[in-house]
Amino acid sequence: MERFSIVRLATLKETSARVAEGAGERVIRAGGIDLLDRMKEGLEAPTELVELQSIGGEEGTALRGASEKDGGWRLGALVTLGQIAAMTDLPKAYRALQVAAGEAATPGIRNAATLGGNLLQRPRCWYFRHQDMVCLKKGGDMCYAQTGDHRYHAILGAGPSWIVHPSSTASPLLALDASVEIWDGKASTRTVPIADLFALPTVDPEREHTLSPGEILLSVQLPAPVADQRSAYATAKEKQSQDWPLAEASVRLSMRGGKMSQVRVALGHVAPIPWRAKEAEAILEGKTPSADLFVEAAKAATSPAKPLAGNAYKVPLTHGLLRQALHEATGLAEA
Amino acid sequence: MYACGPMSDRTTLTRRGLFRGVSTAAILTGCVNKSNETGTQTPGVDDASAPGEIGPDAASVRFTLNGKPAEAKVEPRTTLLDALRIDLHTTGAKLVCDRGSCGACTVLVDGMQRNACMTLAHDVAGREVTTVEGLASGGELSALQKAFVEHDALQCGFCTSGMLVSCAGLLRRTKGQTLTERDVKAAIAGNICRCGTYPHIVAAVLDAAESKGA
């Protein structure tokens, strides 16, 4: 890594101003796992790491804490994946998030990696991660994945970049109707649906999120569970541990009177953003769970898919994972 | 020495819930370390959460290493692993992947497993760091280390220090509880052994858990 300074400030305002003054040279650091990885790979050489961990007072408590209000939960951006996985008083209705947080990376990484950092980490694409490749994401003129080795790349919503969004907490949070709280860098915060945090490459191929310079992700807010809410998360990886998913499916639904309602389906690692599959939701909404119906919903979820030559396997893989998540969420044992 | 900021009852309850099941050390990690209030210590050197600026030149960082005070003068870019191995001559934690993928550099920071290669040395100011060197006491191997020997839980040995630290962390966190094979596998899910000694490691940890702990 190139030389840099560590800057620890006590307030959000100072932290935000410090980074905004030196955009590109100064970066915010939370857990720092992906940041150090990018710096070690020579992708970035910031002169200052401006720490979130030093923020004190109520702001610090809010960043590091988890709290319940009116049945919903607020998870600070600095809460680690390990802490989320270990929480015992988080409602079972949010199970998809806890499972996803507990299966990401490794125990050692989960003890450092934060929720905010997980949502804002950069893509794992090997062309992007290669120091010598100036791809579209790094100001180049093409996405090498489109014609290159794209076995781990997007089948949905892709072009002009074929990255998949790297966050494993993003798809469960999308299914759980989460919002994110963002500090504007000056005096106020805004809360937006988590879907609005992410942007397709058609908006800006060099970024995956919509935060402006100086803005800081403060927390993730989970709404109070709907009546009889269940959620489930299913993933497939090449390795059991220390691997990024090939694909993920997250579902949230309410089971009342034997029927599913308020159904949300979100897919991960198949698109440049966590992918809401409304086609599947429409098929499931108001229906009695059955294996046949799940097959139909799974096919609908990937109906807009446009696989490349080397990643069409992700289509049936996603089918299987979504069916798995639906069986788990509904408790349906027939198959 | 450690104090949490003001919190409402509700927050206290939920924070307690948040950390139930993880070690007390994890709670401390999330709180503000006020050790610099004595006025004899310098923020940043003794307290990674206190405001201040460090670098880019080398600066001192003080922490507890295996129960003893340690100090290193390192640049901000120095990883904890490099500070341990190069500056503090504590070479038990190994440098292998340098990307947090293999677990050979596993250490405990305030009782929690961490990859020393993905941690900056200055991050642990004021914290307690445990490496494999800290597991034995008075020249005698810990029950876990003895179990590794008895179960032939290593071949080339390069992953062993990281494995031992991950497993010691597990045994300390779960003292008094009955462990299953699954618990051990989950604890070493970040430690790669290319010799494939996993079954022997699991057996050794379960044996140590039943007998005397870490």
C-alpha cells in the first residue's frame, strides 16, 4: 500500500467536510475490509483514511448500535456482519438478513466488516479488480466481461457493465423493504428505500450507489414486520466458506389462512444491483403455496434474463435458489 | 476504563440483546475507550477511537499483546500482521494470502477473531491482541494445544497458529457450553488447511472443550 494518514474526527460534520474537501484523495473508512483490499491491489491510493469509528457521542452510538422502535429496527452502519448474525432479539421475521450476514465471508472478516461497508463495497469482477485493466468501471471504454470470462457476471439488468452487486445483505434487505438513512454532509438526514441506494450501470457505469460526495450512510432501517411475516435467504457458492455467492434469492411474505401475501422477492449476484423480481411476486401474491407455483414464480423471476455465453447456468441456479427460499419461508414440505 | 455513551433504557436493552451470545469484549469494542482521560497518554497512540491524526510518517501505537504492554512505531499503512511479525518479532501469526482469505494470520482482538493482515496496526491502539504465542502459559501448552498434538491435528503446520487462535477464541466464548462438530467447523470456516487436517482439528477442539478449555 502507498503511504497514507489516518484521520479520526469526532463528528459526522467534520468527517464529511474532511472527505469532501479532498474528494478522490480522502476516503471514509468503516471496517476497511474492501478498502484495504482495493488499496493492496493498487486500485486506489488515498492519502487519508477518514475513520467513522472515531465518531463519538450520540452520532457514534447511532452508528454502532442497534435499536428497536415501534416494532421496526434500526441497524447502525458500523454494526458488523458478525454482530447481526449473533443478535438474539431481532425478530424471526428478519431471518433472511441474519442468515445472509452469518454466511458472508469468514468469521474473522465478519468481525470487522460493517453493514454499511457491505452495502457500499465495490464489485468483485476480476477485470475491475485487476490493476492493469482499465475497464468501463475505471474510466475505460468497455466492459471486458461482456466478451471475456464472465462466469460470475450478470444475467439481469446488465449493460454497459456486467458486474454483479457484491453485497450479500442487499438482497435480503430489499426483500425486507428496508430503508437507508443518509447524512447529507451538512446538517440533516434523509431516508430512502434501499432500492434507491443502488444504481444501474446505465446511470453511471463507474459507480454502484447514488450517494453524493460528502454523504454518509448512517443506518439501515427495517420496518416493523407485517402480520405473520416470514423471510428466507438461499445462496449457492463454489466453496462453503470464504466465497462470494454465485446467486442468491431472498423472500419476504406473510402467511395467513394458508395464503401468501405481501410477497417480496429479491435476487442477489445476478444483476448490477440487488434485483427485485416483481414478476415472481405477482404470481405468488394471494396464492396457496405449492411446488408447482414456486416453479412458475421462479421462471417468471428470470424471464427478463439475458445471459452471456458463459453464465447461462445462473438461470436454473436462480430458479432453484428461489424455490428453496420459498419452500423454507412457507414451510412447504412437498417438492 | 471503558464507558459507553448515554443510552435510553430501550437502547440498553437492545444493545444487550445485540451482543448476547458474543463475548463481552465485543461490547467493549463498540464503546468509547476513555483511557486517555488520565492525561498521561496520547490519543491515537493508546486509543484507536479517540480523535487525532496519525501519519503518514511512523507513529507509536500501544496495545496489550498476549497480556503484556507492547509498543511499535509504525506508519499508518502498516498492517497489524507486519507490526507483529517485523516490529514486535511475534511471528506466530503467518503471512500467506494478505487478503483475509486464508486465516493464517488469525489473531484475537479483544477476544474476537480477526485477520491481522486486513487490520491496521494503529486500529488496535488500546486493545488486547492475542496471538498463538499467548495461548501457552508458564512454558506449558494449553489444553487445546495439547489436544492438537494428541490428535495429530497438523501436517505441515503453516495454518496451525491461525487454527489454534480461532479455536481458542471459540473455547473462550463458549466456556461451559457443549460444543458440536458444527460449532467448530463454523469457527474455523475462515482458516484454510491445504493438508486437509480438518477432521483431526475438529476432534481435538471437541476433546479440549470437554476437558479443560482453551
